[in-house]
Amino acid sequence: MRNAAGLRVLEADLAVRGHVLAADLRAALGRLDPRDLALHGIRLLGRVEALLGADQPHQPLFRDFPDSVPSFAQALYSGRILAFLLAQPLQPCLLCGTAGRVGALAACGHLLCPDCLDRRTAADAEPGCPLCGEPYPRAQPYAEPTREAARPWVTQVVPGGTLRPLRLGGGPAEQAADAEALVLRLLARATPLNPQDRADLAGLLPFAQGSPADWLPERIPVRETKATVLAALLRAGATRAATLELLPERLSTATDVLRLLWAWSGAEPDLLAPPRRLAAVPRPVRRALLARLDAFEPAVLLEDLGRHRQAWLRAGELLHPGEFRARHGGVALAFDALRADRPGDGLPRTLASRVEEALRAGDTAAATALLLSRPGELVRRLHQLLRVQTDRQLPGLPVGLAEGLPGALRSVGPGPLLGAYGRLRAPRTAGERRSYFPRARITKVFGRNDWGTPVPAALGDPVCALIEAELLRRSAQLPPVEVAVIDRGLADLTVPFAERALSKALVVLPRGSVQPVPAGARVRLFVHWVEPDGVRVDLDLSVAFFSADWEPVGQCDYTQLTWGERAAVHSGDYTSAPAPDGATEFVDLDLAGLAAAGVRYALPVVFSYNDIPFEDLPKAFAGFMALDALDGPTPSGAPYHPGAVRQRFDLAGEARACLPMVVDLAQGRAHWTDVNLSASGGLHNVDRHADRLGLVASDLLAHFGGGGRASLWDLARWRAAGTAREVLVRDRDGAVSAFRRTDEESVMDFAERLDGTSGLAPEELGERSAFLALVHGDLPARAATGGVYRLYPGPVDESAGLTRLAAADLLAALEAGR
């Protein structure tokens, strides 16, 4: 092979970035001539580096990090692979994908499990590596270190420590099919798309083939997403006419029309902020929108317009309903009422006002009767309804609720259902702290004491049972599979919510999720930013330390570069970050040293010291690395080692202070918070915000730790029980139990049994159809077909028959209408 040395260098460069070539991709690259290999290799490395944040220079202020460069390609790759095996032995076999049973071949360093090695050795008189053909000695095929075999069911992987397999993609036809399938999955999401998904949708829409009537789903659960895709299709000349024909059935409320106008104008269709200017609408589109508004019942139209009065007044200047008074008189009259000097004139009493009046009077029966006509509003007000029932000491559930709720639940999306489910199932006490996440483009949290009457279990439990029964009913409507594999560790991952304001991240953790802190003695935090031309931007990476009772005990920031016995060390304070290189700050944390010094909680924070919002920066991101040796440099000798990056997330939005996580040193767990603090006026640092930091962090841990949020374990358990007769449950220690549903057992009883234990032994997946929901993708499943959710990458990613699912896809599968 003419380019063998170049391919080996590429493998070495990928290994130090935490990635490895799968066999199919390596073979395809090996067939390229050296010049093309160099071109594609540089592009591949660039994309991996951008993903990890390594595409920017990272130089600490105190430049005392050693540096060394290996001299030749073979030693470079082999040395890096052996370093990975020493730090984390459970790596994927490059041939079969099994993690936990691998060694590095002495001749070339490629990772192979004993089973694949034995088959290769037995088949060839002079065995060679199945990837590169390099001969290896029969007597001792592996280079040191070698690892004992372990069953694939009982692997235990350090989060982020497994090399990420890179698979070969398909040809143009397969790429178009994959793009269309991903578009359909994004459109089916039951929660607003996060920034990365919105960018993916915009990039993939042009790949959709044919008329929108042929592929656009009849139901798109999230109205913002629906407005975005309809606006994009209307802008494209090739699809405008076909899309106009779809508007009457796709725009189900007047607010849908308003969202479409916002998206058409390039604004976010969440209606949280008006566009700077409304873009002109072509006359055919304007006629279609007015016709759709005119088709609504006058009272419903007036109520919808009244919800967003100022926005509709601006939209009226664009639609000019008065010009079409003869054809669409109802729309013109509605806008006349909206423009009245007193906005209430001509507008009917809304359902919300009538519900409030009934609740103030303690008439829960009347409120229930009204709310049953609006199932979504009923679910959102369930807690309030039951609280009033408790306050008035009325017996049992409100009149009509037990009879009407099951039918009403069928038309409500999974997000509101799970919100009510979590709120009612968790025990509550009077005066407890409650956290609120207002609808916004950046995530902020507000806390207060809730002195309202707690809803007793006697009222909450029956409602929770009805909600769970509805979600299980929907799960049972999903396509069946032969086997499901689910991790109990999914209980640490919350169901996604408020994804609109989620930070774009390397590992997409739902807000409120908990994960073990990286193994090893040191964690290195980092922040990198580039300031815009002509504006000085001073970001500060800081860590605030708190005791077990949330008393401040110290900090590590630009005012205190070291803390304790060097348990925390700051790299130095940059006060500007001019392009193109920008600036990077680091903080090294010795977790054991911090705990020994009396620290219970460590709160990393990124402040914009001089009050420039993150959204004004052309580039800004933060994250952390896991370092293995307390007294040594990173493996590459540089301060920023991409292969050690465990999390990287963007700093974005109209925010100036970000609290990404709370580290509980006593439990060795990190709580992913991803919230922004209210901040204004500049001079932002730990000293100024310490008290509020502690209060916000304690509120968040109480909010997510009390069972008040449904988890991915709930979703996975329900889906497994509803779709598979056999379920394999992997415990936190790696042990696997098998559960098999009996013919007499209901789906609800089977789901409840999955929370317990089983003495049945598991069988291998083989070629069966499967649903997998895993924390770590360390399960070899090359022959399996179906769908897989995994938080961390691994050998399961190599399976061509398994469709990758995001957490939001698990939620979308429970959408109403099933």
C-alpha cells in the first residue's frame, strides 16, 4: 500500500483526539492515492478538532507546560494506542466492535479482541493484521499491555474514555435517504429543537426529494419547528406552490400563521421577541394566509389575536386585511376590534379567565368541565386544580376528572404529560423551594418558597397512574422488537425540556442530569474566546467552593490563582482575546485535595467581566478535560489535549454568566445545570455573585433530586415493556438481568416488574431486532437491527442496522395520536 505510512499517521492523529477508524472507513481511505488521502485526512481531522474545541490555539498565560514530538509514524500510533489501553483498557475491537476484550497487535498497534485474533491466526499460516495486513508473531501477537477477556455485558467504561469509532458513510443515494430520515425525525420531535438540531434541519431540508405533500408529515408536534419548515419551503420557488396548498390543513391556529410570518422574516418563531423588520410577503402567500385566518370561528380568531396583540398589530401592517374586506370580512373585523382604543372591546371572555374565576370560587367541578374542552390546558393546570380541591377540603378528585381525564390525555403531547407526572408524583412540603425555568432563548432559573398546600398522594397518585397508563398505551403502539436492552443508569438522565435554550455541546446531557466525575486525580476546566473587532472582551473562568451547608469556603479565579495546597490552580487572567487566536484560561482541580480541604461543592462559572454578552463573540466555548496523573502534564505535553476532552459546550445568547454544572465532591457526581445567571453592570466575578451562586445551585439540586422530573429510565422502561417480550436490564455494576413477559401479564405490570430484580440469564443479541437505551455505547451489536439511544459513544455506533436516537426522539415516540 503506497500510502501505508500516511494512513498510520492519520490514525495516530485521530487516536490522540480520542477517535479511531473503523475497518470499513480505513479500507476506503487506504484505496486513495497519497495526495487524496492527505486532503481527506486534513478535512477529517479538522472536523474532529472543531467538535472537540481543538481547532483553536490554547496557550496559558504561564507557559510552563513541556513539549515532545515522536519521531516516526509507527511508534507514534503504537505509543498512543498503548497509552489509551493503560488509561482505559476497555476499547473497541476494530473488527467486531466488542469493547473490553482487546489488545494492540505488536506489529501495527491496531486493536483486536482475542476471538478475532484466534480466528485470524487459525486461518492463516502467516497471520497478518486484518486491517493493514502487517504480519504479527504467533507466539506473542499483542504488545504490552494486554488485557484479560471480559464478557461484553459486564464492561464498565469511564465516561468519555472510549475511542470513538468513525464509520464509512454511504453514496449519494444513501446520503439523501439518510438526510430525509433525519429531517423526519427532527420534525417529529416533541420539544423545541436545540441550536444544533435547528442548524441540522436548515442544512438538511434541501436534500428532501419531491413535493412537500409526499414527505412532509401531517402532524409536526412543535409549532416553532412547523413554522420554520413551512417558511423554508415557501421561500424556495420550486416548492412554494405545493406548500401553499398545504397551509389550510397545517396551520391549525391563528398563532401558527403569526409564527410563520416571523419565520418568513428570519426571526425565531417562538414569538419571544419581535423581528427587527417584517419581510414583505408575496401576494399569493398573503392571500393564502388571510384565507386561512378567515376560516377560523370568529370567537376563536379573536381570542387567538388577543393573546399576541402587539405582534398581530405589526402583522396587520404586512397582511393589509382591510384591502380584502369584501372577501375576508371576518379577518378585517377581527383586526378592527384588535385596534380598538380599549383592547377588551369586542373581544369575548377567554376560557382562561373563566377557569380562573371558577378556581377563585373553589368550584373545581366547573373548572374541570371547562378545562376538559382544552386538554392541554387541563394537563398544565392539574396541580393547581388538585391544590384547590385540597384547600377546599373537597372529597376525592374534582367531579368529572376521573371520568374525563383518560380521554383528554390522548390528545396531549408527552412534554406536558411528563411535566404533570413529575410534579404530582414527588413528595412535597409546605414552604419548600421551587425552581422555575421561564420560556426564553437562554436558560435562567428563578427560585422561591412555595407556601401553597401540598397535594396529597391520595389525589396525586390516581392522576399519575392515569398518565402512566396513557404513556404505556402509546408505547405499546410502537413497532415491536424481539428484545430490548436498557440501563438502570438512565435514571440519572432527565427527560429533555427547554431544549430551545440548550447549549450546543459535545455530549448532549439533558439539563438536570447527573454523571460520575471523570476518573483520575485531576480535572482541567477551560474557556476559550475570540473577541469581535474593536471590542475588548474579558471572560473569566472561575470556580466557587462551598461547604455541605452551602457556606462559601473559597474560590479559584483571577483574584486567587491557587487555593489550598494547590488543590485548585488557575492558569492566569487574560483580559482580552484579539482575533484570530483569541485567549484560553484553564483551572486545574485536584478533586481529592478539594474534598480533604472541606469542599463539598465546586461550581465552575464563566463570567463576562466587562458585561459583553456571549452572543456578541464570534467564538466562545468552555468545557473540561480528565487528566490521569496529578503531577504530570497532559499526555501530549500541551495544556489542551483533545483526546482528554470530556465535555465542550458553546457560550451563547444574551448572557454574561454561565453555571454549566455543580460538582458534588462527596458523591463524586457532576450535576449538569446549563443555566445562566442574571447579570448586568459589569465587574462580574465570584465575590459579587457568591451568595446567589450558592442559592441557585442548592435550588437546582433540590429541584432535580427530589423525583420531580421524569427520567430517561422512565421512557426506556415504558418503551421496552410496550414493544418487547424480552427485556435485558443492565445494572450500574454491569450485571445484566433478563425479564420475559408472560402471556397473562399486562404491559403496565411488566413495566413495573422491570424496576425489580430477575434471576434469568441474558442471551446474546445476535441478529435480533432490538431497542437499546444505554448510558455507554459499549455493547457490541453489529448484527442487530432497530434503534439505539446512547449517551457516550462506543462499539454500538458501528452497527449499520441500528438507527441512532437522541433523547428527544425517545420523547417524540410518545407523541399524541398513537
